[in-house]
Amino acid sequence: MTFSNGSSNHVDLTKLHQPRSLTSLSSANQFIKRNKITPTLSIRRSASSISLNPVKLTSKMTEAQASQSGAARVKVGTQTLYIGTRQATSINQDPIVLSYEGGKLKWANTKYETTGADGRGMGLFYNGTGLYGVFSIDGTQGLPTQDFRRVSAGATQAWMRSYGAGGGAKAAVVAKLNPRNGNLQSAVYLSAINNGKTNSFQVKGLAMNGKNLWVNAISYFAPRKIDGTAMRQTDPTATSPFNYSIELTPDLKTAVKASATGWQA
């Protein structure tokens, strides 16, 4: 299992001989304790890898090259999956997921977001049965069939169905993926809100809380309640960004609860 330790690289908690992993393990334990997650079998079997900075990948890379890139990765059965960003044009980036099996490329999926907005692949999470991808997106362009909106329309809370108002700020998308080909199955947009417009939101880690999915993140002003409205700040000394957690049903249809340091939901 891996969690971010706040650096630019993802951290693998299975490599406990590395000193940096001890810090990450402590961070993971604090996350689980803070959000009252019961350590179940699903947590012990899970694998999560999140990059805080985008890593460029191409479908022409060997697995050795993908591995050396520093891209987030997880093992799913006999496959090793890597997620990152491909340079679609000189001024546009799109997400990409690569699957290797036996050292050879099995499939490459580049169809997550193909509009003029910048989309990036940031992380992967596998809980033993379900595969999730973490993405960033900085606006809405093109048609719903060209981005995550083609599978996010079923979200219970309206704010999670699309990027929302504005543009430029980096929102996050958490999507459920088919491990056989990487295709989107469902997705939700996650963001902060500032004067009615979308503000930046970055996922730092994923974990299972029983059957539900916990998203550990940082939210800029202002963190959202599960209904999409702004939380009420209770600690005026706290400054943006704020530690934020949100619990989602495993099908990514519904937000169950949310919390943020220094804020009341």
C-alpha cells in the first residue's frame, strides 16, 4: 500500500527498508486514525500510488522506461499499471494509463479526456476487487462524451457531476476503471468552491473504510460539504490549503460525509 508523504513522488509502503517509507507509514496511520477507519482485510490488501506532480508517459515506452519515469503504479494480478500524462499537442495534455504484463505493453488507454482542457493522470488505487484512477482537470471544454462527464452524470450530488463554473483551477476526478482495458466505468469531480466558482483540490491518498472509499486530499478555499456548499470556518488561524477528507460509496455515486481541518461540515 502506498500513500503520499507530501513530496513530489509517490511512496510505496511495502518497501519498509527505505527510511522515507517510515514517514509515509506514519502519515498513513494518522490518516486512518483521523478518519476512524477500521483496519480491515480490504485495507491490508489494497495498493495505492499517488503522484503530486504530473509525470509524462507515452504508449511507445518500454516497461523499464515507464518504471524509471516515477509515474504512479499499482499491481493488478499479473498486470502492472502506470498512470501519467501524455503531451497531446504543444499546448495540451491528456491522461494516459499503461498496462504491462510480462514486461510487454498489454494496452494503453488515452481516451479519458481529449478536449482542449488540460487533464492529467495522477494516481491509481486497487483494493483487491476494484480499480480507481485519480486525475486532475483545469476546466470544461468540448462535449461530455470527450471527458469524464460521460460517466459522472449519475452522481447523486450535482456538484460532483462536472467541473463546475470557472476554469484554470485544478479540480480532481476520481474514476472507477475496468482493469481489463482501463475504460471508465464511473467518475466524480471533486473541488473546492470560491464565490460560486470551482477552486483547486488535490488528492493525496485513497483507502477503504469498510465498503466505502475514503479520499484524503487538500482543499483550497473553501472546502465543500457533501451537498457542494461551502463549509463554515471554525479556526480563523487556519490558512489555505486545508486537509480534507471525503467518503464516497464504492460505485462513486454518492458522497457520504466530508471533513476539513478548521472547518465545520
